[in-house]
Amino acid sequence: AAVERLGAVDIVINNAGIVLKGHSEDCGAAHFDDITAVNLRAPYLLTRKLAAHRTGRSDEDARGMCVINNTSIHGTLSVEYMSLYAMTKAGLDSLTATL
């Protein structure tokens, strides 16, 4: 919808995130699914969408395209009760490094 209205997409900013605190053994599959859906899956899929818009554009036209992933120090720093959050932010850090 945005492409039709505004033209080419040049930037994606992934800033959404949720924190679910608790011991790993207390966080069930629903908690895992919720936090990975917002903190990891959504940024990955949005990044893929931007890459799809790069196809067909000249190198010069695509040069300014970028992805900004807002992650957290918790991707590298262990904090009690935040294992799921830390895991998703470490995954997002890794995705960002491979782009």
C-alpha cells in the first residue's frame, strides 16, 4: 500500500519490541511465540520486503536503501529473568550483522 501511494521504499526502521520477564522454565510456548514474533520474526520479514523492492532498481538508485534495527544491550549482556528477550535481541544483532 505504501509503495503505491509514496513510490519506492528506501528505508525500514525496526523499532518494535516487547519484554517478557521470567525464568526460562516459567515461560511457555505462548511466551516464546509472542516475543519471537515481535522482536525477531517481524524485523526479518520487513527486511525481506525491503530487499524485494531493491530488485529491478539500478545500483545507483538502490544505494541509499537501508535497514535500521533498534536492538538492545541485552543481546550481549545476560540479565536474570530476561532470557527470551536477550535471545531475540541477539538474533536481531546477528541478522543486522549479516545484511
